[in-house]
Amino acid sequence: MEFPLACSSNSISGFGSQRREGSKVGRALVIFSGGQDSTTCLYWALRTFGDGNVFACTFDYGQRHRIEIEAARKIARSANVPLTLLPIDTFRHLQQNALTGTGAFDDSINPESHLPKTFVPGRNIIFLTLAAAFAYDHQIANLVTGVAQTDYSGYPDCRQETIQSLQQTLHLAMESRFEIHTPLMNLSKAETVMLAQKLGAMEALAWSHTCYQGLRPPCGQCSACRLRAKGFEEAGIPEPLCRIGDMH
Ligand code: ZN
């Protein structure tokens, strides 16, 4: 399996550098949740754009588990990547969903939409749009997101078509040629684990957070835990999270 690894010899540094539009070199902003996929993307970005060229943003959108934000801070710090926390206190006022609601956690399928109740409508396109606004002001042309259309929950905003369409919209709306990178788009969860190992991200994955229940060690029962476990099992790679235990 060929993974989408690319090494950059570019060494632009500092926010004052010239943007290199539409290029794979330059600086990149990773949309970083502190989870398995975005941690892998962070290391992919470091490999692709080089140390000093990678930045991360984490959205505080009222997710029920603050452990996600703690994980993001810890991993970004250990990878020496500047992290910006951006608050969005909106999703929880728009609708009920499993990730921002206050009731008992429920990741079953919504009978009307046929999507998991963990689907937060508009989340990824809003994250990417706000990330682009941040990137615009900081001369960053590359956005990196861990969305994938394989082996996942069928979220419509994780599809290639959605990302391509949004990239074009951002280009038109800001007159700036952002490139949205989706290194995991066509990888299975097992392939994502293998990519993380190849990138040297396994130590960081020990601190990443996946469990929808917000538990650490993970509950092992929710859909996110099951998908993560399946990926490591199929990849034949030990799960680092279980080995290290509690993050504090
Ligand atoms: Zn879980």
C-alpha cells in the first residue's frame, strides 16, 4: 500500500513569509481535535511541510468531553506545533446531537436521516471555513483535515465531493487559493494506523482521545472505540493508548 507521504524541503518560517498559493510547500494549518485521525494528520503535515511550518487549531464547540481539548493541547505541545483554541458556542444551540447534548450518550442511527446521532450538521464545513479565515490572516495556504470517506460513519461532510466543493467556495469567497489536504480520505482505519506508524506518530497516539463517552481508558463499547480497536487489530499494531493508561 502506497501512503500519501510527501517530503518538503521548504523551510519558510515565521508568520511574515510570503504565501505560496496552490503549492504543497509552504505552511499548513491542521484542524486538530486531539483524536486519532487528526493526530495522524498533524504528523503527516510535519512530514510534508516541515518543522516550523505547521500550525494547529482546535475548536471548542461545546463538545461534552473536555478531555478532547486536553489531549489536543498535550499532543501539539509534544510535537512542538503552535495550537490556537477557537471557541464556537453555537452548535449546542442549534440542535441536539450526541456530541454536544447533555442527555445520555447515544450513537445509534437516526431513523429519519439514516445517519448516526453523532453527526453534527455543518460541523466540518464550518470548521474548515473558520480555519481558512484564520489561515488567510496568517499567510497559510494549506488546510489539513482528517476526514475520510472509507470505513467510517457515512457523514456527508467527510466526502471528497464536499471537500472539493468547499475548496472552490473558499477560493471564490476569499480570493485565495487554499488547498485542502485530506491524507486519510481513501484509507481504511487499519491503513490509517499503518500510516501513523510510518510517520512516527504512535507515541502521540498514546495521548489521543477517541472514545465518544469521554472515558480514559476508553469504554471499548461506543462506535468510535470499536472502530479504533478494529483498525489497530487489522493493522496488527498494538494500541498505544492501552499501554500507557491515564494521561495525567
Ligand atoms: Zn468509547
